[in-house]
Amino acid sequence: MGSTWAVDLANTGAVYPWQGYELIMVIVAVALWILWHIAQLREEKAEFAEDIRKYGSKESIKKALDEHPV
């Protein structure tokens, strides 16, 4: 038990891992966020196209939703 945390923090280095990589991690996080949105938009577009194929045109889907609100 030779070490202690009771030291002057001004003389201590970083106390968290990966210091200096914050900007890189933010860039990666923003890129992944954008990619997720692109994938989500593609999935929703495919699902909407499937609904139109299955149930008819946009107008008939809108009419059905207006007649039967959720």
C-alpha cells in the first residue's frame, strides 16, 4: 500500500483513458450517426414501397388512415 490519491492534481497527468482522442471520437460518432440515418431512411423507403405495393397508391393509404385514425 505504497500509493495514495492524496496528491496535488496539478502535478498529475490525465486521469482518464484515451486522452487526446476526443476529437477523433467525436468525428467517428458523428459519422456513425449520419450513416445510421442514411440506413434508416433507406429502410423506411423500402418499407413504404412495400406498403404501396401491398395496399395500393399513396392516396388510398392516406384515405384509409383518415378513415381509421390510430
